[in-house]
Amino acid sequence: MQSARHLLIKPASGGCNLRCMYCFYRDVSEKRSCASYGLMTEKTQEAMIRKALAAVTRTCTFAYQGGEPTLVGLEYYRRASDLQKEYGKTGVRVYNAIQTNGYRLDEEWAQFFAENRFLVGLSLDGIRKSHDLYRRAPDGSGTFEEIQKTARLFDRYGVAYNILTVVNAKTALLAREIYTFYQTCGYQYLQFIPCLDPLDEPPGGRAYSLTPALYGQFLCELFDLWYADLMRGRQISIRQFDNYVQMRMGYPPESCGMSGVCGMQDVVEADGGVYPCDFYVLDAYRLGNVNQDSFEDLDRRRHDLRFMEESLEQDEKCHTCPHFVWCRGGCKRYREPRTNGRLGRNVFCESYERFFAYAGRRLDALATRFVRPL
């Protein structure tokens, strides 16, 4: 039994009401024997929640993602809330989160998220021209205005949300414009995620591909803007930078992929199938199914697969790199594709070398402003 457990749930499998050109989960699902598992049934939902809460002693997080997780309908989430109350245990805290594209959500959704304390990740790729380039509706139209409406709706109802931006070949060139626009919108909590090329494909071959040089430039420009605001007393949360300061204070990072080893995660597909990571929801990594297996059984299979242990493999260069203590090799997925069955160096190694050399002293200075842990 674990003290804490984090479930990343795909209630609508890879189904989505947008057609984002760089969608990594569409790429993953197309590499499985079954591309889509449809919508999660009530039976599977009940088994998942009941068994997850029985297998923890302190906290359990239910995080919903896709595809687009709102496609399963609001009643699914109302039922989830009821099941969490039914199977909850004294002393176990339950948290809920959802990552959504925000497309055509209405007041009923916003009210539910606010009343049930969902932490919502809202996908927005910066300003209109960068967002609409790759994040399009099925008819090819842009979705920027729809997402802006959703953000204003969230503000009106008091929904706790952050903005998630994919750093791709376009957004990487617009650090200042995007950051300034987010300031005018009043967005306080930001995440910037480097874009992934398709699995098993050499990086850099797509129109949206993010190169190491571009990403390094983006990180430095964004950091300058963020740091200048901090010095003026305006605190904007950028998750990646917050984690770097936290690490330099002596605390472990909270963000998955920054600790140097894969975290303990259960990704639950719509049919109840469980996988060790969102990036590896593939047939070869299937651990079992919540309808038939306990989480203890799933954990044993995870150990047999050596998924977490494999992430500890590091390129030879990492052993002598002065920045490795902060980079730690990065997320396992960013060290694909493999060579002779072994993970390689992080595709953005050059980016992080540039960034830490550029921003390291200021990160240290920020860390000294806070009390260090004993």
C-alpha cells in the first residue's frame, strides 16, 4: 500500500474535439493495437476509484486528461465525486485535476469545477497567431477566441486554473509577446512544455518541431521577463522556474520529469487498462486492468517491467556535466529514440546547458531569499 497515489485518467481515451497538429497522444494511440477505447463505463469508473482509495493511506489524486476528457460528459465527473465520497477513508485526502483544451465549455462546467475544487489546466498556445496555427477545430478554424471565452468564464466562477502552453517552433519565437499577453489577461500560473516529435522518429523533421537552439533561446528570454517582474515585486508562477528555485533551496522538484527518475504514476485508459506513464500508453507497457487487478498487482508488474529503473540510465556526458545536478537528464521520453535499445541524451541537452549557464546565478540569488530546509 502506498501513502500517496496519482492517477492520470483517460475517460474519453484519445478522443478529441480539436485537431492539434502536434498532439503526442494521437501519435501514441495510433501505435497501439487499439487506437481508441471509447468512453469509460460506470463499472470501470467504480472499480478504479474504489481500488485506488483502498490502496492509499494519505492522499489520492485523480487527474483527468485525454484526448479531451470533457467529452465523457459532466455526469461522469458528478458520479466520480459521489464515488470518492462513498469509498473515501478517514485520513485520506482526495484531490481532483483536469487538463482541458477548453473548447466550448459552458457555465455548468465552470460552476462544477469551482464547487468541487478541481485544479484545471487550460491549454493555450500564446497569442492568436501562434495558437491558431496548430490548435484547430475539426473544420480547420482557429480556436483562440473560444479558449479566451473559457478563461473569462473560469475567472467569473472562481475556477482555480493554470495556463499550459506548448513550446513549438512558432511559440518559441514569441516569448515576449506571449508573456506580455498573459500579463494583460491576468494569468498568474503558467506552464511551458517543450513540444514532442512523434515517438521513434528522429527529432526536428516536422513544421512544429522545436529545435534545441530555439528552446534554449526561449528559456533565456522567458526567464529574463519573469525575473524582471520578480524584482519589481510582481510574482508570476512559471512552474519550471519555480521548481529550479525550489531545487536550489534543497527541496526536491514536484514536476514530473525533473527529478531524474520516472515517478510513481498510474495512467488509466478508458477500458481500465493501466500504464506507467502518459508517454508510454502502449501495448508493451500495459500493466493490467483495474477491473481485474489490484493496485498492488499493478505495482508488482511495474517493478518487473523496470520502467522506473530504466530512467536512471544516463549518457556518459551527463556524468561530467556541471549542470547535471539541476537537469538530471530530464524526462525519459525526451531521451528517445533509443540507440541499440538504450536511451540517449536528452534532445534538449544543449538548451539546458545554455539556460543554466545564463540563469544559474540569478536562480541561486532567488533561492537565498527563502529559508533553507534543515
